[in-house]
Amino acid sequence: MSEAVKKALKTREQKKVGRRVAEYRRQIMVEVKDLLKQWDNEVEGKQVCIVCGDDEPKTILQKHHLNPSEKSEGKIWLCASCHNIFNKIMENTTIDEVKRDLKLRHERL
């Protein structure tokens, strides 16, 4: 098998893994959506991270879709650290681990 074919197969497999991870992240967002909505109501529209309460300038706060597959559903403010909780989700991350991490950060609020 030539190097070009091996590289193409490796790239194809990496894309499949990437799609699986992206889908898993969407599923986890759906699972924690109610918790995030509840916290969003608690901050009453303030421009603060709804998880940890960080109120850094807008350049550090990021808007995050509650449901990435349905962008019309709404956005929430997250600081970069809390947003990274979702970005670091891999296939072996459980929903309980994500909820635990979010709740630990929210307790500081």
C-alpha cells in the first residue's frame, strides 16, 4: 500500500472520529440544557458566565448555543473556562462527569 493511500485512510478515519465526537458533544449539550437554562434564569440577562458568574469583558465571555444543531433555540453567556468544558468532551467523557464539572464551577457563584 502506498504512503498516499495510507495517509488518505488515516485522514478518513480521523474525520469519522471527529464526527462521532462532535455528535457526542451535541448529545451532552442536550442533556445539560435544562440545567443551563435554569442557571441562565438565575442571572436574569446579565452579561456574566451563567456557570461560574465570571463577568470579564465581552471579549472573554462567549455566546454558546444551547442546542448546537438548532441554532435558533438561543444562546447563553459562558466564560472561556466553562466553554472549554464542552470543547474538551471526548467520546469517553460521561454526562455525569460534565454535570459534576459544571456544578463545581457553579457552586462558586
